[in-house]
Amino acid sequence: MKDVLKMQGRFRHITEDEVKEIQDDVTAYWTRLVAKDGKEFF
């Protein structure tokens, strides 16, 4: 997530703590999706 945000200049104001919070949210969302499907993606 950090690399994706870094590539886009419009997100340069986001702090490291905010990046971690975004990554945690994405990870939680992904975990819920995998749990619904019942299979690992990778």
C-alpha cells in the first residue's frame, strides 16, 4: 500500500501512521473476503 500511495503525488501529505491504518484496513477487508470464499488466493 505504501508504494502505491507513494507513486501518486496526491497522497504525499499522508503520514506513515495513516498509511499503516490504511494498510490495516485493507488487510482486514482482504481477510474477510478470503474467509467468505474459503480458499487462499496466493
